[in-house]
Amino acid sequence: MTRNPSLLDDLRRNLTPVENHLVDGYVDGRVCRREFLRHGSLLGLSLPFLGRIALAAGFGAAPSVARANVQPGATIRVACPAPDRAIDPILSGGYGPILMLQQVGEFLCVDGPDLLLKPGLATSWKPNQDGTVWTFALRKGVKFHSGGEMKADDVVATIDRLADPKNSSNALSVFKGILQKGATRKVDDYTVEFHLDSPNGNFPYLVSSDNYNAIILSANYSGDFEKTWDGTGPFKIEKYTRNVGASFVRNEDYWGAKALPAKTVFTFYQDIQPQILALQAGEVDIIDKLPALAGVALLSDPSVAIISIRSTANQAVHMHCDAGPFKDARVRQAVALTLDREKLVNGLMKGRAVAGNDSPFASIYPSTDSSVPQRKRDIHKAKELMSAAGVEKGFQATLTAPHTQEIPAFAQLIQGWAKEIGIDLRLNMMDRASYFGDAVPRKSPWLDAEMGIADWGHRGVPNVLLRSLLTSAGSWNASKFRSEEYDALVKSYIASFDLDTQREGANKIQRLLLQETPMLFSYFFDHLTATKKGVVGVQPTAMGQLFLHAAGFV
């Protein structure tokens, strides 16, 4: 297509310097279309506007997605993990509660499978010049299922609940050190400002569907969510029975396009194999989260469709850096060099993953610096490092891990590879709830283990993992890694707006983590959703949510 310089100039006239820098990168070819759309949406530029920029620059508009051509009124049946505790938007974590909350609740914005932020209960957002204040415009005419209109007071109250340390919210891992209680402020009924502790270039992701606790609740919410299920979403609760299932019906007063299904039914399971059998028997239409290893039979089943979404979910391995056999960074590097990442991707994960490079920077992130060399298996080098660290004869250690997903098989592979350099790893496999415990030191085998594995869900930006897992004050710092240099680099990265600056920061963080190796990020696996052939309009997210408002049968 032909570039239209005058139209491009007109469109750019009111953009900020940061926004114009992004457009420069796109026009010059330094930023690809995916990165342009993703980063533009982060800065609050609408997708139609970004499409006009692309047209004016001579690149063509972004493709639109049509709604599935299905008849309304269907009942959609879903197999999913049983929630392991009460459904609570403040405290809940795990795939079961995440899925249930999202059926009735909505977020200010939604992180899609392409990492594009799309408007939800907010219609737009903008940062101030240094990224310390973000202003969100709220959608008008949105009603809670209980009847009241969603306004700024509800948003302020919701975020304050999550940011209040007294509530022990699961979202404190996101907001701690970034947004305090009282820093979310009402400007008017339909405008909210977030006043941050420090600059944050990726903040909208922290109040999006990426932060699964951040569904907007009424300001007068007083707890016991399972009694009310009061949200703003396209479905309303019909029935919920713990350990059995839930059903939802179409919300006829929804602010947007009415849901196509009349009803959705979720059946809870304790394991994946009964879910697979239920799909094969025609008892359910969808398996929300299908592990590649356990679900390998379905991957080639002609009666099943697999929705595959690139994800940053991972099974990260930590090693204690402050004491014990892994205190020396050379030993940690040696362990990393034993891993056969190609075998992990193509064998363990059946090709439904990509190799990691021992940092949270997955290749899907636009800010990841792909010029940093990929770590590869090198037993000779690993033995040299063990000798240099004075442990050439090896040692014994214990790898503690939860019995979930493919982690037991992963742990056995690590055990076998470590043996090649003289490390005798004893495996201590535990049920998931016992393993994580209270998630505080001395009350959590996960945090107390000298070497352990934890399953981490997808994030649209790496901020939470960079801070919570690896900074000196990180709430999930199982490796006990302490580095003032790292802490400063992460602070600088989080504060940066433009992709060039973010990549510069990412390069330094990636190289530092390769040198120190407090954790092993060996692969990032795809999110897989299985459906019966003929089921269309299903929109899963890599975070584990499942949007069914456009679902039906053809």
C-alpha cells in the first residue's frame, strides 16, 4: 500500500512524545505490527486509531474478527478443575476460582491471546508524562446483577480492597510497592486516577484480566461472594455447588451484545483424565485447560479441536542462593547447563512449548531481547563449573515439588540430568496444597526447599515475576536471591515506557540472571483448550479464563 504522509502527520499531531516514538519505530521497521498494536494498546491508543496509523503508514489495517455465525440459545458444557477453596475475589487463586470469578465479573481491560489490551469496563486509559499517574475513563450504563450502576466509587473500593495489606489479598503480589490503598482516586463518576508509588510503563496490565482478582465489585461488597455472585458480566449465577459444579444463565440486562448461549454448565473434576473421558463420551463440550502431556491422545483426535494460545506459563525451578549446596552461582549454572531444553519442548511438552532462557523474559514478550544467547546443554562446561566451585565429586540435595501437571515427569528428568555431573537429587513430591502451604517462610515447603518447582501462570508482561520472584523484597522469592544491581535494573525496566528502553533494560536483566542463575526457566508452555468439533466462538485466555458469550454450535 502507498504511504499517506499528510494523513499520518494529522494523526500524529496530538500524540505524546512516547506515542510518537512508537509510531517512528513502526514506520522505520524497528517495531513489527504485533509489537506496535500491543504497545499502542498499552499506552491507551484504541485499535481503530492504531489501524488508521497503519493504513496511513502504508502497511494496511489490522484484521477484524467476526462473531461466530451460530444460533443463540445453546447450553455450553465445560469440564474444569474443582476450586480448592471458597470462591473469593480477594483471596482466590488457582484455575478453578479464576474461571468461576470471570463468568460473572469483568475487568477494566482484557489481555487477549495476542497480548493486546482491549477495553472492558474502562473505555480508555492514559498515563501522565512520567507514568506515575494513570487515568481511566469508565464505561457508562454498566449495571451490576443486583441492579446498581457501576461507577468510579465501585472501582476505587474494589482496588482499595485488593491493595490493603490487612485483607491479605492474592493481588498484593501485583500491587505491593506499586499501588497503595487510598491511591486509587475518583475524579468524577466515570473517571478514576491511579497514583502509583513510582513510574510504571506497563500498569494497565496490572488492572486487566492478567490480575484475575481485579473483577470490579460493588462499593458495598461485604464478603461471602458465593452468596451473591454480584458482577457486571454477560452471565448471572444460576446454581453453585462446591466440589460438584456451577451453572450460569444469560444476563438480559448486559451492557454489551447479549450472550449467545442461554446457559453454561461447569462440571468440577479433581483430575484431568476424567475430563478427557467426559469429552470423549460427549458429556461435556469443552475442557478449559488441557495439559499437553496428560492430554496427548486428544491432540491428534479428529473429533476434537484444540485451541492453542502462546503463553508465558512455566514451571520455574528455584535454588537457594544464600546457603546450602547451591550457594555458589557456578553450581547453579552447572545445573542449568545439564537441561536438555529441546527434549523438554518436543518430548515432555509434545511441541506445545518454547525454550526458556532462565529468566521470566519469554520470547513472546516484545521487550525481550532476542540477541541474548540461548543457554544450551553442555555437560563438559557443567563439569568444569562444578570443579571450579570445589564440588567436582558432587553432592546430595533434595528437589521438592508439587504433584501437578507434568511436574513429576519434569522433576525426574532434572534428577537424571543432574546425576551426570555428580549431583544426587532426592525427589520429594507433595500434593499441591501442602507444598505451597501458607506461602510464607517456615510455613511453606515451597519457600523452604533448597530446590523446588512452582507452576506459574501466564502474564501479559513480566513485571510480577521479575519483582515477586527475584527482587530482594519479593513476596515469592523462593531462591532467596539478593542483588542490589538486579533490584535497580527491574525498577528501571518497570518505569520505562518505550520499547527501545525496555529492551535495553531487559538485555541487562537477562544477562545478569544467566550469570547468577537463581532460577531455571527452561520452557514456556502453550495454553490448550479442547472442544468438540462443531463448537465455535470459544475464547480462552492464557491466564485460564474462558469467555463464552459468543459460543455456540455449527
